[in-house]
Amino acid sequence: MGYRIIKTYIDREISEQKENRPEFQLMIDESKQGEFQNVIVYKLDRSLRLIEHSVVYTERLKKNGVTLVSATESIADTTEGKLMRSIYQAIRQIFKDYAGGKSKKQHEKQEVSRNI
């Protein structure tokens, strides 16, 4: 399947955990106009990091007749694909939460050792 890129939406230096990214919201708004049928992302977790955002915005795009496509992950637009997408998102979020918690604990240990 070939794609024709008609526009790019890039929010530089804004966390993908935030849903109020200007270009991202513009893409969601413009998806209502029917000018494109697919949104291609490098990886799903690079565009929608949090599970709740993934569910809400993937469904909003789908309602607007737009499919979210990963350039690096082969996930079909089927019931099974939806399950796999959810599992991938959950694993990525758990990993990120764990890594963030681990970093916070390391920082707290450093602070305690400095104060001794």
C-alpha cells in the first residue's frame, strides 16, 4: 500500500504525554475534514504515550474515518490488532513508569547521601 504525504504535524520538544500539543490537536481537528484517511507515526508510543490518550485519540480518529498507522510496527486494523495495540501500550507505559520511578529513587538516594 502506498501513501501520499499531504502534511506533517510536528510538536518539537513537547512531551508525547501531554495531550495539548498544538500540532497534535491541529491534526485531530483536521481529521474531521476528510482530507486524509491515515495518520502515519514512526512508533505508536512516540505519538500517544499514555494508554488513556491512545484509546481516546485512536477512537476519535477512527470516528473521523482516519486510521493510525505505525511505520515500524505491523499491527493490523482488526479486533486482534486492537488487542495487540493495547498490550503494547500497556507494556510501554509500565516500562516508562518503572524507569521513571527508578530514576526518582536514585535521585532521592543522591539527595540523602549529600545531606549526610
